[in-house]
Amino acid sequence: MERKIRVLLAKPGLDGHDRGIKVIASAFRDAGFEVIYTGLRQTPEMIAEAAIQEDVDAIGMSVLSGAHMTLFPVVLNLLREKKAEHILLFGGGIIPEEDIEKLEKMGVGKLFTPGAITSEAIEYLKEEIPKRRKEEKLF
Amino acid sequence: MSERESLKKIREEKKRWEEKVQNKNPEKKYQTHSKIPVEILYTPDDLDDFDYFKDLSFPGEYPYTRGIRHNMYRGKLWTMRQFSGMGTPKQTNARYHFLLERGQTGLSVAFDLPTLMGYDSDHLRSKGEVGKCGVAVDSLDDMETMFSKISLDRISTSMTINAPASILLAMYVAVGEKQGVLSEKLTGTLQNDILKEYIAQKEWIFPPEPSIRLITDIMEFCSQHVPKWNTISISGYHIREAGSTAVQELAFTLADGFAYVEAGIKAGLDVDSFAPRLSFFFNSHLDFFEEIAKYRAARRIWARHMKEKYKAKKKESWLLRFHTQTAGCTLTAQQPENNIVRTAFEALAAVLGGTQSLHTNSMDETLALPSEQAVQIALRTQQLIAYESAVADTIDPLAGSYYLETLTNKMENEAERYFEEIEKRGGVLKCIEEGYFQKEIANAAYRYQREIEKKERIIVGLNDFIIPGEKIEIPIVKIDEKVEREQVENLKKVKQTRDNDKVKRGLQELKKTASGTENTMPVILDCVRCYATEGEIVDVLREVFGEYQEAPMF
């Protein structure tokens, strides 16, 4: 049987707005994913480390504070440094269109913005993760 | 016909009338946002034990359901106070002048995340966050810039600051000193509500016990030196934004309020020495009548508990004075211009509910900090309500509405049920520790989201009346990355030009005081006067008090 999709959800930086990430966590759980929620104020190092330890398919980061251009690239680089680029980094928050383009170009996955519905994110992972597993010959 | 006979007749007639009502949509459940069932029609029969003097009485008289002042808005309109702060203190000062020139009547400071969390702009954890969600403040120097050419004896200022509230209050007092304004003359509000930080907003630093001590220190200091200052703004706003219902917002906020009252009494203060300076902060969400009922119920509950349970004798201790902010979480990124209308309805509910001050959200706030154009429309919305709609001419104009009075009673009863539950679970702190509030709020938030996704709840422009492929056509503010560099450079300059020996002595003194039981406010004031930074002061307190940790849950 295929392994369940395993996601680490994280709040990096100083932002404490956790309504969105908790809603996502519940929706992912109800969709049958395995969800690990790190809680607040995680440093990029803590997030990358936890993702590797927990052997997840993806990291979802929620950033509502405007610090996304600092936080996403740092986590992405850490994953590369630790040879864990097979882990998909995606996220959500208040992120302007132009920044989304820049981040996606760097290798960040889909970024969901205000008004996005949880089923979009669920569908995205259901499509993306098996593709990645196949490419990486994982599981 | 006697009153009893009349009610009987209404009841019978309503039954007859109801038979004619065709239920065209039997699946649809009519209920408020808090899941209170809503009838198709309300009559005097719904208020059969209504007692005017006990339930409402007159404005400015116990239990204050109709308002806290005898003449309400004829005496003084609500304060128009836009929550505002961005980038550097200089940019923020320019925004304040912009708003004041356009008729704003009070200030409200939005600090950036590093300031809220007690980190200076040059701290590693501040990287990427400086000036983004609000203004960056590191030392007194920044506060002087922020209030440049604004006389603190002529304006009231609200500061949204919690864990490090004592430091920012001290800086404000020190700016007053520089301007020659005595602390006794300063008017304004500190949010300083740490309980709702643990519950909902999550910008905490220290564990509950020392946090409460800092708060009671402020209450005591202000009662002696800043008597016109509102020492805490007990906030439901964030609880609601985190996803709670209106009933939960009402109940959890007032429960927090009672917890502060109990803390003050436990610290040896006379309830009437600090209770008059407690103020409140509520959200105004989409369900128009439920919101109005919430404000009216809040006033009545607070008055009753303060008088009967906490035995406060001063009338001022019974008054629930509150600020309102329209609900940020109801704004949509789609068709953002619609937010102007949403905000107007929410603002109207706050005014009809008797608010003392009001922030109206700008249409672009799901996308960025407000542009000048957007914040001007938001302010104008308040001015339109105040000067054109005539709703402020008579007090509590919806009183006596069968629906609104029923709903007000219902809100009060539901809140009382929550108070009992909280008490049963061992009180507010215990409930925080066990994640009771957090879980209740997260469940309500998830329920709300599912309702939207199943289209049981229509949000215009978001899940219905959509414009496919719409382009956002309003200006979007972006905080320049050079703000961080400028702020860090200025901080370096301040550290080079101040008397560093004096700072060191001040911080050592603070460590001694914080470790003991003396009031921390005077020594924090000494520290900020000699330009010790917020981060330096918080570091000392962190060392003495430790840091709070939350167990993650969803």
C-alpha cells in the first residue's frame, strides 16, 4: 500500500497568526494526510531539521508577516544543503503576486493566498507528491 | 386588555400567522454566527419577562445596557482612531500627520513584530520583519521621531503592545517629559492584555505569572502617576480574528477581564483604584444584529459582575468602555473594493452598539498595509456615519426591538454558561494551560471555513459572484527592504552616543528589581530615559522571568 502523504506544517519567524495553519492542519488530517504541526516561532534550521527527522514529503509554511522573501529562501537552501531537496516546500500567506513568481522560480512550490480553499491545497499535494516520489524513486 | 391577555393574544395570533408562512427552503438553518437559532419573526411574546429597569435602565445608569454616558454621542462622538504604523518611525509620523489632517481624532500605534516580541531591529530573529507589520521601535529616540510635532497633551494614543507594554509606556511618558507634558496629563491606552495573547494572538514573551506581575505593576504605577491612562485594553478582537464566534469572543474576553480584576485584588490593590482604568476592545463582524447585541450584553454583564461579585463601589468601576475594530478576517482579497462596504456595515454595528472609539479597516488590508487612498476612505466611512447618517443623534436606537433584546439576553446567558465552564475547569489560566480556549477557537475557525467551502455561507466575491481571472486594480503598499538597514544604522548611532555606563547601571538595577517584588515601572522608566533599548530591557526580564512555551495543537 502506498504511504500516506506526510506533511510538516510550520510557522516560521515571529508571526503568531495561526488560524490559517490550524485550519489547514485539520483539513489535511481529514483528507487522510499525516500532519505534524511544529507550532510557532520556528527558525528555518528547526523547520528543515524537523522535516528531515520526520521524513516528510512536504513542508507547508504559513507567513502572514511580510517576511516571506527572507524565510522561504533560507529554508529552501537549508534543504538543499542537507541533501533533502526531495521535500516539497510550499506555503501560504499574504504574499504579493510578484514575490510568488520570484519564489516559485527559486524552487518553492505553490503558494496559497487569502481566499484559497483547503481543497485546492489538498488536491495540489495529492497530485504533486506521487509525481515527486516517482521522480525520486522514493517509496 | 391586560398585559397578560395581550401577550396571550399575540402568541395565538402568531401561531395563526405562522401557518401562512411558506417554508421555501426547509434545509436552510437560520442562525447567528454563534449558532443561536433565529426565528422568522419576533414579538413581545419573546420578551415576556422583560424588565425595563433591571435589563436596560437609562444610558449612563446601571446596568448600562443602553450606553455608558448620559448623553452618549451628543456629548462626544466616538474617537476615530485608525490603527497605524509602518516602516520607520519617520514614515509612521508622516502617516499620523496625514490622518490627523484628515480629521482623525486619536492615534493608535501598530508596532512591528520584533517590537511586539521584544527584539531590537538588529537581532537575528528580526531579520526580514523590521517595519513590515507596523513601525519599528528600538529606543526612546524612535518614539521621539514617531511623535514629532504631535503634542501629547492634545491627543490620546492607543498602543497595541502586550508583553513589553511597560517599556513602551515608559517611552511614551519619557516623550511627554521631553515635550514638557506631565505624565498626569497623558491620555491613552495600553493593550497590555497578555491573557488573550496566550489564548489567541500569540505574541507572548514571559510565562503567565511574571506577565501578570508586570501588568499589576503598570496598574499601580498608572494609578499614581498616569491617572488618565487606560492600563489594559481587554481584547476580544484577536480572539474573534483567530476564529471564535461572537459568544466566545464575549465570554472569553470578559472572563479575562475578571481574571485581571482578581489579580489586582490579589496583589493588594483596592478594586476601585484600578478597575475604572480597565477598558475593552471588541471586534465588529458581519452578523449585524448579533454584534450590536454583543456590545449591549457586554456592558450589562460587566456592570453586574463588578457591582455584585467584586463589590466595586465606584460607578466608574462598573462601566465597560470599549474600542472597536471592524473584522479584518471578513475582508477578502478578491474584489477588494467590496471591503469598503463590509467595513461600513461593521462600523455601523459598532456605533449602534455604543462604542467609545473605532478603527475601520482599509479595503486593501488582506493584501498589504493600507495605502493613503485606502485609509482615507476607511476614515471617511466613520465620518459619513457620524455626520451624514444621523444614527448618532439618539441613544441606543435599537433598544426595545423584540429581536435585539432577545438576542442581547441570549448572548448574556450563553456567556454566563461559558463563565461556569471556565470556573469548573479551574479558571482562566488553567484553561489556557490546557488549551481549552485555543481548541474551542480552532474548532470554530475550522467550522467557519468548511461552511464557506461548502457554500453554506456565502462570501460575495469569494465563493459566489466571482469574477474569474480578476485583476487587482488598487495600489498596494510595499515596505522597502532598506527600512531594516536604516533602522539598524540608527540603532547603532543611538548606542554610540548615549551614556553606556548609565545604561549598564540601569539594567543592573532592573535585574535586581525584577528579581524582587518592588514595582518594575520606575526603573524601566529610568532605563528608557537613558536610551536603553527595548531589546536590552527585555533581555534582562527574559533572564529573570524565563520564556513561555506553547504546546502546539490543532
